[in-house]
Amino acid sequence: MIRPPDGVRPERLAPTLITLIVLSLLLMTLDIRSSGGGLVGTVRGGVQELIGPVQRVLDAVVTPVADFVEGLAGVAGLRDENARLVQQLAVAEAQVASIEELQARLKVLEELHQLQLNTGELLRTPANVIGRVDAFDPTFRISKGGDQGVLVGHPVIDTRGYLVGRVSAVSANYAIVVPLSASDQAVTVSVGDQVGTLEHQLASSRLLLQVFEATGPMKAGTEVVTSAQAVNFPPGVPVGRIAEDARPDGNALVVPVDPYVSVDSLRIVVVLTWPAGDVLPAPEGP
């Protein structure tokens, strides 16, 4: 019969003995499952089984984060490349615009070379359009002035021979031109055998033709030219075309006219010495 050690009460010995027996059985079970691998091997395998899922979870979290960081580096590189391409595109567009401007100016110069007037030998002074007087003023500045024989009142045409307007102010080396679309002075014009006056319309690019002794209707597309009765312009200079069909109302006829010239597209104009003898006197002495 087993007797408890001295000082140990029998009722306390039973739980301790049961705990030792259970622990022994548990160790034997682990050892059997590990096929003789021993307790340490079994514990190591159990730890691996516990850590494995955790590692897989960490891989699932860390790998996308790493890929995202690498992706951010790639995005930064793409942004730099995009900025470089945008800069190259801007340079290319500027070069194309410059070439187009040169081509347009060449075309204007060719038109100027081929320009023929039906008004005899008028003195012609080509000039560059160098800008508007201000953003809200349709008048514009040209690169020739009094030193080149330009006077106030001289007619101005474009390189195709179409009427632009008149010189309104002159300095030594530049002049101001008022286009027909902004002039307060009416122009006497002819449409076939009918004569009328042409005036600008407020807030419109069209001109307004008024014939006070109309002899018949007018058809859209009919050309309007300066009349032989005009005082400020040589006769026969094309101005524009009738915008729509019109019939007289009694003896009067009123119809809009589309001018040939758009001021915004002008690069070079020609100043005409009109009348033909209207030139500056030669300077006296040296």
C-alpha cells in the first residue's frame, strides 16, 4: 500500500497524480503520431503547422504591398515620360504654327506680286499689319507712315485687290487704318448699273447697301464694287457680294452685303495714293 509522504494530506495527492497520468498519456500520443520523432520533433512540427498559415497570410498581405510600392515607382516614371512627351509636343506644335505662318505670308506675297489694278498707274505702298490699336477697337496699325508717303485718307486694299478701308491717322513710320466694317463714312458703290451707299452695321460683320433709286431686284452673290461716283476711293475696287435676294420697296432697296475682307486675317495691305497726285512734297535741301 502506497503511503503519502509525511506532511502531505491524502486528499491533495489524488489531483496531482491524475494530472501526471494525463500528461504522460498526452506525451505518448504525440510521440506515436510523430512516428518515433520524439517530443522535440513533434513540438517543432506542431509549431510549423501553427506558423504556416500565419506565413501564408503574411505573404498574401505583404506581396501586394510590395507590388504596389513598385507600381508607384513605375507611375512616377510614367509621369516623367508623359511630361517630356508633352513638352516635345508643344515644341512641335510651335514649329508647325511657325511654318503655317510663313506659308500664309508667302501666299500673301505671291498675291501681292500678281496684284493688278484697273485704275491706272497708282502708287502702291505695301505694309505689314502690326497689330490692333486696342482689343476693343477694330482699327489697326500698319508698318508704313508719312516717311513712306502715306497720308490720311489714302485707300487701303488687301493683296487680292479687295477694299479694306482708309488711313485715318499717320505718324512718321506707321499709320492707323479704319476698315469699312468700322467706318462712319459711307462708300458709294455700284451693283451692275445701280448705284448706292454702303455703310457698316453695329454688332455685325456685314455691311448694309442702300439704293435710293433702284431700277430692279438684286440677286444673292452679285458683286459690289466702288462706284465711279466715289470720292474717296478709286472706281472698280471689289468690296463684297450681295448676301441675299432683294426687291425694291418703291424706289428704295436695302440689302446686306458680305465683305470680301476679314480684318482678323490680314497680314499685309497695300496703301493706294488716291488721287494719283496725292503725294507728299519732296523735302527741301539736305
